[in-house]
Amino acid sequence: MSKATIVAPWDRQPIQEIGQTDAAGVEDALAKAHALYKDKSGWLPVQERVAILERVVHSMCSERETLAVEAAREGGKPLKDSLVEVDRAIDGLKECIEHVRTQGGREIPMRINPASANRMAFTSHEPIGVVVAFSAFNHPLNLIVHQVAPAVAVGCPVIVKPAEATPLSCFRFVDMLHQAGLPKDWCQALLTTGHDVSGQLVSDSRVAFFSFIGSGRVGWMLRSQLAPGTRCALEHGGAAPVIVTADANLDDAIPLMAKGGLYHAGQVCVSVQRVFAHSDIARDIAGRLAGAAKQMVVGDPTSGDTDIGPLIRPGEVERIHEWVTEAANAGADVLCGGEPLGATTYAPTILYNPPADVKVSTEEIFGPVICVYPCDDVDEAIARANDVPFSFQASVFTRDIDTAWKATKHLDASAVMVNDHTAFRVDWMPFAGLRESGYGIGGIPYTMHDMQIEKMRVFRSLEI
């Protein structure tokens, strides 16, 4: 069996080797998962699934610090934020348990005309079938929980392929499920040998639901390969806009925007990227963001003092520097940062007024860079915010309710935060990328809904 060496993004030191699955292994995994689903008499009862998830919650609470250090080391997210990620993952499991316990079917009206006489109809939920999940690197534990735990909760066999750079948290979580009593074939974690093998896993007709978190280029390509009937949810990225009006409370807004843009070195799909501020305050906002950025500690993600860790690969440092350099050469003011701090880290960077056609203005940076643009009014800010092919989360900072309402109505986004940053999220809310940013709705209850069918049963009896 071929193996992949997982390295720490901070110092590029090897952490562990993971076996890779070839085409034969993928076929074996699909055959096992499909056989489990087809044997309906062998489906795991809901009380058993709940008990398994409850035991995993207990295990994760007991190993909270260890899980956070491991995730920080393999993914580069600072320890203080990785601890939050573990807490979110635990809460996500609890959300799965609560939802599967309380969801119910519905009665379909009958006996209301001659055609429906002597009939009763109601619905109940069943697992949709085999789930295949491809995950991303930036939240190596919580994203796996978002994709795998709902499948386990609703009774779907699931095959998960973690990001090649960060598979260790995934394999650890799947092992926890098995130790908690989930039979191994009900959840299989695979690291495939290449794109062709991954494509084989996605395009198979035995796959009922495909969950993808990653780049738009890959996500849309894989969607085109799905077999007829396979449903899917795709979560890609964006270039999240923030509008700041002249009356905004900047003392409140600046720390939120700085955290929302520089958290995890900007490697978040709804990270604050483009700030459209009233011309009277735009330069002040940019300067205050630069001041906040300069106070952030860049360093080893396993250290409790670190605010910003490494980029996932050295190539990302090079790419981000190319984009920042392009913007600077085109006229943007670099108020702080603007250079690599080493092979794996990039200084938190604030750019003032980059041209509208450079990459930092038109594409997802996915790095520790925030751009601030002066605008004459809210209408201009909204128009410029919408002038990209992405539509995910956005925000507006204002004290005026009419302005807030106008922005929430006219911004192209699936969610608009008022007086908060664009990366706000709790895991029971809908989380959806629109246009190039994705397809379907994330969020644990919504994922559980997508992984089930609502089956109707109609009974006819002269006694009804």
C-alpha cells in the first residue's frame, strides 16, 4: 500500500504516514457501504445511533486539549482557535443527537374528497443511501463532524475523504466512532492515491448523496461527474464584503473585522476580505485595522500565544505575495504587512484602495489580507460589493435601521450580518454559498434533511 506523509504546515516536519486507497480499495468500500444500505433489516436503530454519538461526545470532551493540539499542528490554525473548533465539533454532535430525537413526519390530508375517502397518509424519514464526503483542510475536525455525524445520525453508511494535507483529525474522529460502537463499514475514511481514484468514488451510481467542501473549480467539476440521481451539496469560497457607514461604531467594528479577516491566516471561506467604507472614514478604518493587525502574533500554531499561524503550503505564501505585489504596483497603499515572514507565514496585511480589477479585488484571497475601499454612499458600496461572481456571507456596520435593512435586502448574499463580521456562524443556522460559491445548504439540521428521504405511507381501509 502506498503512503502519504503528512507534514506540519508551520515547520514542514513530518507528523505521520497515512495509507492511501487505490481503485480496488474504493470499490471495496463502496460495495460494503452499499450492501449495508440495501439490507434494510440490518439498519442501525435510532437509539443505537444516538448512544454512539453520545459516547463520542464524552470521548471528545475528555480529549479536548489533545484534539486541539493535533488539529493545530496538522492544519496550522492557532491553538486558541483550534480549542474553539473542538468545542464546536462537540456541540455539532449534540445538535445531531437533538435533531434526530425531535424530528418527525407529518400527516398528509386525506378524507377531504371522494378520491381520498377511507385513506390515511403520513410521512416518516429514512436514510437516503450511501453518503460520500470530500472535506477541506481549514477546519480539519469540525468540517468532518459536519459531513460525517449527520450521516451517522440519520443512518446512512458514509465514506469520507479528508483533505490530503489534514487527514489526521478525520481518521481520529472516525476511530472514535468505531470505538463508540459504530460498526467499521458504516463509516470508512479513505485517503485516495490520486484524482482518478477520487473521481471513481464520486461518480459511482451507488452514491446517493455527495457532500463537498473545497474550491469552486474542483467542486463544480466533481458535480458534473455525479451519476444520475445522486444529490449533492457544495460549499466553496467567496470574497466576503463588509459595508461600513459614516455613523458606524468603529470601536466595536474594528476588532470584529480584524478577527474576521485575519483569523486562521484568512483561510476561511467567509473571511472578511473587502471593506467598503464611507469616504470620510475609510482611511481611518484602514489605519486602525493596520494597528490591530500589527498587534497580532504570527508563529507556531501549537503555542497558546499565537494569533495567526502558517498558510497550509509554502506555495500559498508565494501566491498571496504575488497578488499583494500586483495590487501595490497598481496603486494600492500597503499599510502593514505586504511580505512573507518566512517560507510558511505571511504578515497580516491591510491594503487601502486596490484597483477594482486586481486579483485581491476580484478573487478569493484565502490569506491574511484585508482590503479597504472608499465609497461615497451606501448605494455605491452595495454595487461594488456585488460586482463579483461569488455570493456567500456579507455584513454591514451602521447605527441606522433603514440603512441596515437596505443593505440586507440588496447585498448579494445568503446571509447578511448587521454589526458583526462576515465569518459569524453557529452550526445550526443555514450556511449556503450561492452563484459560484456553492450549491445546497449546509448547517447540521439542513445536512441531515438532505441525507434523508421523507417517505409517505398511504393506508386504505373501510374503517378509516
